Amino acid sequence: MGGLVLSRKPEEGFYIIAPTGEKIFIKVLEQEDRTRDGTLRYYIQAPQDFQILREELYTESNGLDSKSKKTKHGGFTK
């Protein structure tokens, strides 16, 4: 699996396009120094049949340890 690191300014975004042509659009809403707790805020637009989950919810529901990317049973994820 590949990865990509992007830099975006507030109100700039990017698309994730599936092989099927379905698109997910993600836009930065606020810069880090403008939020109260130093977090970034995003707007995500995706088809209704896509699930959008925070990392901790995804890893928890799939039996993964979000910090080490190991399963709770000791195996590694792909």
C-alpha cells in the first residue's frame, strides 16, 4: 500500500478517487494555530455508501492496536 503526505492551506483540499471512479473530497477548514486545542478541522464529502471512521474507531472495531498497528492477537496488519 502506498502513502502520500500533502500540505494544504485553509480552504484548500484534495480528492481521493477509487478505481471505480467514486470520489472523496477532503478540505482543510482551519489551520492548526487557529483552533483551541491545536487540532486540524476537515470537511469530508463522500458517497453515502462510504464509511468515514476516525482511526481509533476503525482500529478498535477491527481488533487492531492503533499505535503499533498490531492486531490484539499479535499479528501485523498489511
